[in-house]
Amino acid sequence: EIVLTQSPATLSVSPGERATLSCRASQSVGNFLDWYQQRPGQAPRLLIYGASTRATGIPARFSGSGSGTEFTLTISSLQSEDFAVYYCHQYNDWQTFGPGTKVDIK
Amino acid sequence: QVQLKESGPGLVKPSQTLSLTCTVSGVSIGSGGYYWTWIRQRPGKGLEWIGYIFYSGPTSYNPSLKSRVTISVDTSKNQFSLNLSSVTAADTALYFCAKGARGMDVWGQGTTVTVSS
């Protein structure tokens, strides 16, 4: 099973600042990786698929990069609605999710 | 606009079978081209992939659950379903259905299932 590790577990950021979230895979997943945002009490929302392609309707402040075992989700300027938990998800070998990074208000 | 909605019992007894249905609107499952996925989230925990079904029937299941999981599709009702047998308290979770297998772009709101006698 491919294990995804996300860091940090919690990221405290002020509105307007940049947030950088990391996802590391225990073995290469190519670019078969997505990012999801989950706000409290809501279902997850697809942000990025194929490691770097923004999903429909996702603002340009969200960007994804990486391949192989190292991936990054960047939020260029945090808005109030961006404070949430973010999960990476690989689908190269079966499917697994990372444990999540909580982005909260500093 | 594609929408998904989960339904099923909120309480299941240990050792019984958990059965959930996801009703799809806005797109015909039988029209093809999409995978349909079940995911769960245990209380206070992260997301766990359960499995998916392609519209024509092929399935893929989480190896850790494979012996207990069946996902099926009913194109006449535009629904797909999850059966999880021999449940224990560890199966208590919020269960989501979603469209897609890679890049799940539409999700249901989720339904909570508690396993308890």
C-alpha cells in the first residue's frame, strides 16, 4: 500500500498570506495525485487532479505541483473560505488518502 | 448539474450488512464514461477509499475491505450501491458517494452510519 504523508499537520496562516502544503508518497505515484479541500461539516471538494490541473471552478490562487513522490499544494493568498482541511489522494496503486493538513487562522 | 445523494439505515447491528444507495441526478449512469466511488470517514479521522464501479460493471475495492465489500449499479434507477458485510464498530463512519475515480469532482453530502447493538 502506498502511504501518503502530509506536512505540516496544522498550518497557521494569516488571511492574505501564502500557504504551502506538502504531500509525500512512500513510492512513486507518477502524477496520479489529487488534492481535496474539506470544510467543517461538508463533503470534500476536488481542487487539483493529475497533480497540477485545477478542477472546474477552482480559483487560480490554488496551484499544484510535483511528480513521483513529492507534491505541493500552494494557496497564493488565503481567503477566509480557504481555512479547511486539505487531503492529497493517490490513484496510481489502488487508492489512498493522506491524513490531511488543517489550515487555520493565525 | 450533477448531484449525488446517499441513503440508507443510520444504525446497523454488529455482524450485519451495511447497505447504502447513492442516487444520481443530472447525468445518466448508463450513458457511460464515469466511475462511481464510495469513500468513508471515521469520526474525527481522514478519508478512506472503499471502492468504485464503472458504469458497465467492473469494480475495484480497497484490499483491506475487499472480502466484505460489494458495489453494484442499477442503471434503470440511476443508482449505485454499497454493501459491507460483517460490520463492527470500526465501520462506524460518514459514508460518501462520489462521481469519478481519479479526480472525484462531485460528492454527495454523506450519510452517517453507526454500528451498534
